[in-house]
Amino acid sequence: MAMRGARWVGAGLADQVVMATANAANTLLPIGLLASRTRAGALVLSVGLGYLVLSVNRAFIGDTMLAQVSRLDGEERARLVRHALAAAVAVGCVAGAILIAVWALWRHPSGTIDLQDLIWVAPFLPVILLHDTGRYTYLSEREPAQALIIDLVWTGSQALIIVLMVTTGSTSPGLLLASWGLGACAGAATFLARSGARPWRGDPRRWLAETRKLSGWFTATTLVGQIQVQAVGFLVAGRMSGAELAVLRSGQTALLQPVQNFVTAMMGLLVPRSSRLAGSRNERGLRRQTLRLAAAFAGLAVVMIAVVVPLANVLQPHLGRYAAIVPLALPINLQAGIYLLQIPFTAAIRGMQRARLLFAQYLIFTITSLTGLVLGASQGHLQGAAWGLTIGAAAGLVAMISIYTWAAARLVPASASTPLSTEVSGV
């Protein structure tokens, strides 16, 4: 069992590495491959809106599958999976139509906010969401190795297309985005062939009816978080140039996004154990786990900052176009360290099923982060914006710890006869 658990964790972390690398490449490649940094910044805005749709779909369907579908077996499970896949395609179609409308009304090649590349994102959204829901189907079955396979097909196909573009000298913003969608087509086709799933037999309305209580709060929380992410680009559009925005986004992608993906992976490992501790009303055990992990992640954050910031300065002369990111290394790494420290408290809140409190924390974090962003960009442009986001993250951490403390204090202690050891023995 220990070896099987180790393989399960290893495959899950490997899959997260693959997805993190692909996500980073979709933002960093335009900076390196396109001659105009301003043009790259415009493409990054369109990529960001595509990821907004993907994140909402993951909350509405993916996270709900992990929490609800994973408890089902047999035909009942297969039925709900069909509904989930059908819902993903429906969400992709609706979102694609909306983005096409936005593209038609807001394509300003000479403007500060340029969304001319949305036309390359919108048509692929249904298949992108289908692939991602297939990935969560495997994860809900505790088969991350299968998710890793279809993700490798996606990223491998996309990488091959990009290599062909570069070697033939035909690189363009549209083709870079099309490679993302075509890779998703390959991954989704592989999932359908291997699983035998038939999305057209599902009913999106049944998915909504059967999961609305759980998916509602997940989606609301993700929307708040994604509003914060997207607003970083749009709120500073009048205070920073397109080139500065591209540098800020690239710095976040290179230095912050890997940590965010690590946070996602750790949530998958820690939330189940936190949930068992909370379900058994083992308030002492939950506190002990949370505080020990907080100390460990605080140490990891210190090491990360101590290594990455000096290393960035040493490598600056060799980074070419990416050298402009180096002055942002300290504030962005501090923000990443805050996210690491927040992991055990977030896992505990999720384990205690305090979804409304989690939503409230995201509201506080978003308001403080965007306020710091605008004020920082107005006063210090690029570095001011980065420091403003870091201050907002610190306020979010304080809110998370406060919410956790309040919720943990209200766990009713289990009776002396409750066999707690059987409830919390596994991870």
C-alpha cells in the first residue's frame, strides 16, 4: 500500500509539473518568439482570458468531481461523468461565443488593451474544457497516471507544432494560440479513445441540478480569484506600458506560477487528511498538523527567497529579453513565499468545509491586492505594482489565519469513545 501511495503521489506531482510547464510556456513563449514586446503583451491578455474560462470550468466541474464523483461507483458514477463532460462542452461553447463577441467589439491594434487574438482562442474552448474535464475524471478515479498520459499528449503535440513553426520561420501570434487548441484536440481525442466516454450522451442540466450546492461556492470563489488575476492587466493598462505589462506577467509566470501550481498539488494531498481530522472533530490534531506544516512551508519560503533572488541577479546579464524581470524577483518571491505559508491554513479551511469563509477570504485578498496594485503602479510603475500585489497577499494571509483560527475553535471535540486513530491514520 505504501508503494502504491508513493506511485500515486509521484504521478500526481508529475502531472502537475507537466501542466505547470505548459501553462508557463503559453505566457513566456510570446515574449521570446515575437519581435514586438508590445505585441506579445497583447497576446498574453488573450491567453489570460482563455485561462479564466479554464479556471472557472475547473471550479464548476473539476473540483466538484474530486469532491463528489470520487465517492461514486458503477453506473451512477459513469452517468455523472457523462453529465460532467457534456457540461464542459456546453460551457466551452457559451464561453467561446462570448469571447468572439468581445473580440468583435474590442480589437484595437493601436489601443492599450488589445484583444485581437481572442479569435484564435474562442473556437478551441469546447475541446480545451473537454480535455481538462477528462483529466479530472481520471483524478477523481485516483488514476493520476492516466491523467498524465493525456496531458503529455496535449503538451507534446503543442510543442511539436511550435518547433515546426520556429524551424520554418512561420511563427505568429495566431499560430501560437492555435497550437494550444490543437494540442488540446489531440489530448481530448486520446481521452475519449482510452476511456470510452461519450459526452453527447450526457445532460449539462443534470450536472447543474445534482451538484449545484457544491459547485456554486467553488465557482464563486474561483471567479473572485480570477477577477484578481485578470484585473492585474486591465487595471494598470493606463498606468503602465504594454511592454511593462508583458514584463510583469512574465515575472509572475516564471517566479510565481510554479509556486501556485505546487500549491494546487499540495491541496490534493492535504485536504483529504484535513477533512478526516475535521470530520472526527479532532481539533487538536488539525491544529497540530496545520502549525507543523506552516513552520515547514515557512522554512521552504525562506530558502526559496534566499536562493532565487541572488541567483536572478547573477544570471541577469545572460537572460536577454527576460533580464527586465530581475528587479521584480524580490517582491514576486515574497508573494510566492506568502502563498507557501498559506497552504496548511487553506487546506484546513477546505477540510472543515468552510466554503463561505474561504470565499470571504478571497474577497479580502482580492480587494487589498488590487488596491495595492493600482496605488503601486501609480507611484512606482513596474516595481510599485509588484510590491502592491505582495502587500495584498500579506493581507490575505492574515485574513486566512484569522478565519482558520475562528473556524478551528468551533470544532466540537469528539467524545472519548470515538476511535480517532482509525479516522486519521492515512493520508
